Amino acid sequence: MKKGISVVLLILVSFNIVAKEWDIYHGADKKTLETIKKCDEHIAKEQFKKAADLVMSCENEYIIYKYIEVCTMYFAKSMMHTLFAFKDLQEGEDILDVRRGDGPISFNSVPKPEIIISNYEKDHGKSIILDLALANYYYDASKRYGDQWLKTPDEIFKIATDIYKRAYAQKVYDEKSLDNYASILLLSRQFEEADKIFTVLAKKRPTNGSYWYNIALSRMHRNMYKEAVYPAEMAVKNKEDDPDYHFDTCLLLADAYEWSGDYKLAEKTFLDTAKKFPHQPLPYQRLGELFLRHLEIRDTKKADDYMDKVLSIACDEITGYHTTKVYLAYGNPQLVIDFLNRNLKIHTKQESQAFLYYYLSQAYWEVKDMDNAKTAIEKAESLFRKIENNTYINECIAIKKEMGIK
């Protein structure tokens, strides 16, 4: 019985939709379209308070959709995403700086988005446009607050996925809502569906590198390595402004080449990435992995050279741990011992030596060379005491106890 009622309601709602693919506002009247156009003009000038004031009336479903967009994307301050404050930016002012700042700012008295939508639906009935506005609002709150918000990510993903799926089937969406939908699918590990939606987005906007990146990522997760190469190449070609994102994209392309069996291009891409990001040790670590992991190109000398370069960029707790881990996973304990002893002669700073001796003690322990293990852990502890690293002093004491060293 309940199922039958739901189907009837869905059909009734569908008949009320006048929409065009990619254009949420296609069914809006002339006055509403003019208001939205003016709102967008204010947004382009970073006059976010003027933009919010224009659509704060929430007089129809399209204005509500636009108001929630302004709330989630252009707020100056947010109180748990239930109340919002807006600001017209001055020249040279950045919205992120405003959000982080402590300056006084007034919150508007408009009800929270959920209540706006609920109240409108009581008087005018349900609408897929309102559902989409709610899904966008929930997704943005989840992205910003994680599990610290009023609803859990699981609750939000369930509600939003249902809405986005219905809207997509009815061809009612814009680029933002479709991106949200694809992102939720990816986060929910629904890789095949995420691939489909990101592919639609990439066709619509082929210069958006993040769409191509997510297509490649969804294919890598399904072991479709050759199929991941082209979207990864497109992601690198259409690089994003954030250098961290571009770094991740370059590594993803190298991974796609490696796992599709093109080791030469993988090596070249890792090296190109190392040149672009000379302060990042990770590309050299991945090169070391490349020549240890695959038996058909295994070259321990080459791997050693690349691993040494890792420590030439940063010789610390993190690089020591990860390089040691790579050798143990794809090489053998003797390679680790040789690597650490070799680099102890190169890196003479006390902190670097402390960590190298620390990991060396465990490599010796692995091969049951307890004399050298004892010497290495005691040297590590002595150095940690000199640099007053209490955490690792205690780690050394615990390891000595496990080794049976008094």
C-alpha cells in the first residue's frame, strides 16, 4: 500500500516539472529569472550580502534553490550551517580570510534551509527542485562538518543519493548538483556509477581536471588500469589551481601507467613529477617501489638510488618509516640494513641519525642479529635523549624490553 502511494506521488510530482537538462531555472517565470540574473551579477562582483538579500524572500522553489546556493557557497560565517551571515567583499578581501577572521558580523534571521523547504512544501507541495536544494545543502554540511554535524554522513548520503538519483533520471540537474552526486557515489565506493556520472560531467566541461581525475580514480579502484590512463592524462593536462591537487594527479597518472604495464612511462612520469615538485620526496619513493615490486623490471641498484634521493630531500621520521616499509614489503631485510647504514654515513644531523638507527635496530631484529640490534637501539635512544624527543625515548625503552635488553 505504501509503495503504491509513493509511486503515485512521484508521478504527480513529475508532471509539475518544467525543466531542461543542465538548467535548473528553465521553468522559472521572467521575474524570477531576472532576480537570479541580478543575484549572479552580485556574486561575480563578490557582493555576497547583496546577492543573499535578493533571494532571501524564498518566494518560490527557484529562489529557494538559489538562496541555498548562496548560503552554502558564499557565506561569510555559518553557525553549524543553520544560520548564515554574508558580506560584500572589499577589494583585495578573500572570503576564506573572512571566514577565518574574528571580525563582528550579523547573522540573518531567515530560518534554516530545512525549515524554509519544509514550510514551502506545506503550502505548495513537493518539488524535485526543492529536493535538489535540500540534497545540495546536506552534502555541503557533510563536507564541511563531517560527523560533527546535526546529521551523520551516512544519513546525509542516504537522503542525498536518493534525491540525486531521482533528479538525474528526470534530467533535472545542474553541474553543481551532478558533481555532488558523483562525489557521493565515489565516497560511497560505488565506483562504476561514479565513473558514469563524472564522465557525463567531463563531456560537459572537458577542461575541469577534477572530473577526469575522479574518472581515472574510479577505474583504478576497479583494476581497470589501461582504461584509467586517458582520463588521468586529461586530468594532468587540465591541471587544477591547487598545486597539491596537481601533485596527486601526476602520481595517479604514473600509477595508471605502472599498473597497466607501461613501466617506462611510469618512470618518466614519476621523474617529471619529481622535477615539478622538487621538495616532495614521494615521487622518488614510488620510483623505488617501481623497481622493487615488479619482478620483470626488478633493479635493486636503481631502487637504492631512488630511495637515497628520498632521504636527500627529507631524512626524518616519516621518510625513514616509509622507505623502510617499502624495502621490507618488496625487498628483504638486508636491503633495508644496507640502505640505512649507507645513509647514516650521509646524514649527520642528530635527529636524522636517531631515526635511522631506530629503524635499523628493527631491521637487525628482523634477521635475528641481536648484537647489532642492541647497538642500534641504544644509539637511537641516546640521540633521542640529546634532542629531547620523549615519545621516541619511550619507544626505544619499549623495544629494548621486547628484545630482552636491560
